[in-house]
Amino acid sequence: MLEITLPKLTHDMQTGAFVQWYKREGDAVKRGDALYAVETDKATVDVEAEAGGVLTGVLARPGDEIAIGQVLAYLAAPGETIETTGRVPGPGAGGRVVATPLARRVAREAGVDLRQVRGSGPHGRIVRADVLRVRRVQTTPAVGAADAPGADSDYEVVARSRVQAQTAARLTRMWQESPLYILDLDADMTEAIRWREKTGRARSFTTLLVKVAAAALENVPQVNSLWIDGELRRHRAVNVGVAIATPSGVIVPVIHDANQLTAQQIQARLAELRERAGAGRLMPSDLGGGTFTVTNLGMYGVDAFAAVINPPQVAILACGRIVETPVARHREVVIRPLLRLRLTVDHRALDGAEAAPFLVAVKDLLENPYRLI
Amino acid sequence: MTAGHMREITYLQAINEALREALAEDPRVFLMGEDIGQHGGAFGVTRGLWDAFGGERVRDTPISENTLAGAALGAALTGMRPVLEIMFLDFSLLALDQIFNEWAKVRYMYGGQCTAPVVLRSPQGGLSWKSAGAHHAQSLEALFVHIPGLKVVFPSTPYDAKGLLKAAIADDNPVIFLEHKAMYGDRGAVPEEPYRVPLGVADVKRAGDDVTVIAAGKMCHFALDAAALLAKEGIAVEVIDPRTLKPLDEETIFASVRKTHRAVLVQEAPRTGGVAAEWGMRIVEACFDWLDAPIVRLAGADVPIPYAHSLEAKVWPRSPDIAEAIRKLVALEI
């Protein structure tokens, strides 16, 4: 029984993408027969059989990324079978991730997607060192450690968590597909600050934003919609998502029926979601069903920013910090604490005349919080 | 290890000293077995004790293993602390009804109203200076480990042999004390003062970070030889000698595997149903998420021990086999 392994076909070749077999399992193969095609970094090439035999134990499948020297299949003598030699197809056959228990645990804890890791063990099995190589930028590499990045490289590849990778894919699609426009409006936060002081700062501005956005969505329901397959679906429930930064990426847990909750309930729910998000223990139900999103970077010192819509929602409300600003009131310049509200809107779903009343409603409620609370 | 004056003695002398001390310390202790008196035992372990303590306390017996085992238990139940020698562990199979069904169960079945402080001492294993064949070279520890109620000890050094035998004689439960017949002449440091090595405590014979090797008896020495060889190649091997096969010191083993993430298990006994299988399963149960490679087992072949020296030489793993397995494991070839 001979192993058919991937040869080095070009000078720089490390791996190849398997294209197809020209023979099937069980076919007789003569030396020199075209056996399979593989795509290298340069071109797709046909590879000939180096010996004759019966093609057996086929492991490589079209689309597989294969390393030089990796076993693709076996050539058996007539009558010889995989069973007679004790060989079995590698555990990675069929695209299954093969990793040691320790590698799996380390990957889980580091938020590394094992499908993105190349295994150095037998049959491409992923061991801990392979995961650490991917994760290395997240930790300070020890000097001289076996897993430290190569000193000759002038950059390092930053591992992205699955959350970050998925966020990137979703937002890229949204950005490419959606005609966006942005509405700005400043809210005078004098009363909001007074309200917050009265609560002894037990309530956050984010809580107030959720409460206010939920009430505004109730008043201007066309914003409380999802854009799915070219359909605008106006939702009855007002479920407000709040963007939260976690070590493994931005996630948007949802406060369901936010329009029916008191500020105290919203505050409590936010605290619970933040805690669970920090511990990585959010449930699917915590993350699903959002109809609108608010995002607040005020605590990071940003004045204002435009957010990317969280699809399939049709708008997102972004705000920064409250800025003491000179403004004209009754023909006089006074200093007022202003919050710049910036609403990003998907024009496929809403035009400006539909979105503007929503932003005005948010401003009015922020300036008069006692209407709500 | 222990304060006090140390000197080098053999494994055999260490066992002899433990028996001598136990006989002197406790009038309830007595020895029984075939040819152990005036002759000093088939391997000479009890040499000199008949002269020192007399035929009442170092008793020669007929060749009737099951009767001996029954008599030993009877003596234990009436307050004595017998130490029974079976000339070859292979012969203990004749006494298994008494050992498995009576020794192991009597304390339990009488609700703790009696104790069974009886020790079976017996040599096992091959690899000795001459081929001993199918009936004189077996490693049978797995049989005894399997029976609830028995403790099983298998020391690999003179120090451990003496201290563990003292602890075994002092224990109120039946203890199977296995001696490796190929190690009787091995020398090692042993204190002059009395001491005990507690049952159920493993010993890290060599510390290392790359791979854990678990091996008892003669195999522990082969593992240490392999570890010394591999140290020159930059592979740091930790060698754990369980010393007591039951109860097993899981914590020492688990801590080591959680450190090295790799385990190699070595036993002299045939592969199927051996103690290495038990060690491996316990590691999987407790350390699954720490394992970065498959657990590797080296064991004796599943064959009766051949008499022909050329064939016998192929039955058991040796240090080059252990070293090669570790090399492959570390090189990610396994």
C-alpha cells in the first residue's frame, strides 16, 4: 500500500487547493495516469500517478486545502484493502475539525475559531501550540518561547474572534447593499442631567436613551422595522438593542418590549446583560429579536459618531458625550450641555421625511424626560 | 527524603530488614511460607530471620497455597498480623478463593466487627537473570487491583520496598505486596532508622515538563533510563511511580498530566486489561481538557511468557521503546 501525497509543485508552494480526482475509489491506476488536479499559487496542474495500483482510501475532496506531504489517498495492490493494512481514513476526512481536547479548550477560552487554524499534528490534528500561534498577538509573547512569533516578520496577524469575523461580514454586506444617510440633531441635556442627579446617578444615560428611543419608536413606528428580502416588516414589539464592547467583539444584547419597561427595569436588565456578556454567558434569546439599536460612545470621550446599521434593522441611533456648548437662547448666548444625536438610516426602508420625526421625538423626550419618568 | 544515616543496601535486604523490624517491634507479627525458615526462602528474602526469631514466628509450611491463605486469615482474625510469602506470584492463583472471597470481604461482610491485617508477599515479573518461563514470570497485579477490599503495592526501589512493607504490615486491611524478582539485587539508599512510606502515595521519581510517564516496578527503571537519554535531546520527562497500585494516587498523576499535557503509560504485564488501561481511563475522565495528544501505552505482549531467551526478549517494553514512543509523541507523530 503506497501513500499518495501532495508533492511540492512550485518553489514557493506550501499548500494547494484540491480540485478534483480523475480516478474513483477502486479504479485501477497505471503509472503515468493523470490522477488528480490541484490548484497551486500559480496555476491548476494535473498530477500523474507515480506508481500503479488500485485507488483506495480516498481522503482529499474538492476544495480541501492540503499541505505538502499530506496523504490524499492510497494505492493498493490488487486484493489489498485498507482493512488488511489497518489503515483508516484520517479523522479530518470530510472537513471535520480535528483538534486535541487541550487545543479545543484553549481555542474556546481565547475565542479562536479552530477552522482558521492549521494543525501540525498527524492528519492535520490541531494541538495547543497551533492555537497559541494564532492567538499569540493577544498575549505578550515570552522571550524565547517556542510559540513566539518569528522575529524575522515585520508584522503579526491579529487573530479575530468569530464574533468579530461575523460582525465584519454582516456590516460589510450592509455597507455594500444599503444607501445610507445620516441625520443630526442636538439635544439639550439640562433636564436629563437633573433627572439623573435626582436618581443619585443610579440611572445611566444609556438607560435613558433606551427608554427614550423605545417611546419614540412607539410614536414613530415606521422606524421600528426590519428590511428582509426586499420587504419592509414593521414590528409590533419594540425591542431595543444596546451595543456592548466585549473582549471578543461588539455584541448587541436586546431589551425586549423596552417601551413597556420602567427606567428602573431597563437599568436592571442592562446590568444583567452586561454581566452575562462579560462572562460570555449570553443566551441566544438575549441577542435575538432586536428591532432598533442604540450605541453610546460617550464614556470613551467621543463627541459624536455615525454608526453602521445593525442589519436587518433600518436605523441606528449613535451618541457621544455631553458637551458644554455656547448656544443662542432668546437672543442670548448661554452655555448648555448638548448631546449630538446621529441617526444612520437605510434609505431603502425609510426616507428622510419618515426618519426625521423619530429623531425629533427622541430630542423632545431627552429634553423633557419627566414626560416619561 | 528522610533524615538520619543512609547506606546502600539491596531491594532484597530492604525487605528483609522490614520483616526483621516488624518481628522485633510487634509480637503479633509472624511469617509463614514455603521454605522461608531454615532455608531463608527461594530467593533468600527471609534469610537469617529463622535464626533470630525461631520456628514459631518464621514458619515453614506445606505446599498448599489455598490452605496457607486461609490459615493466614484465620490468624489475622484472632489478633495476629501474619505475613505470608508465596514463592512465585504465579502460585498465588491456587489461593485466590481465600484471597478474593475471604481476605478481601471479611471486614466488610462482618460490618467492621473484625479486621484482616494480613500481607501477601510474593515476587512477580520477568526480566531476571534467567528465563523463568510461562509459570514463573507473570505480572499479575491487575487481578488483585480488580478486587474491592485488597490494597496492592509494587515498590521499585529498596527505600520504597522497606517503607511500604512496614506500612503494609501496620495496615488493618489485606495488602498484596508485590516484589519484582529482577530487582532483588538492585541497590539503593535506605535509612538505618525505622520509617514507613504511606500506602496510596505516588512518587515523582524524576520531574519534567514535556511528558508524563507512569510506570511501576522494573518498568519505572526503564522509564528513568529513557528519561535520562531524552534529557540529552532536550525532552524533559516526568516519571511517576505509583508505588501503590491500589488505592491509586490520582492527584499526583492528574497534576502531572495537567502540567505536561501528554501521558505515556508503561506496564510489564500483557496489554489487555492491565493497570495501564485503568490509569489511562482515569486520566481521560479527569484530565480530558488538558490532553494535547493521545495517551500512549507500552505493555507486554499478549502472550504466555516464552522460555526461549530470544523470544522472551521481545515480550516486554524496554527503555529504547519508551524513548522512541516519547520522541514520536513530542514530535507530533502520534
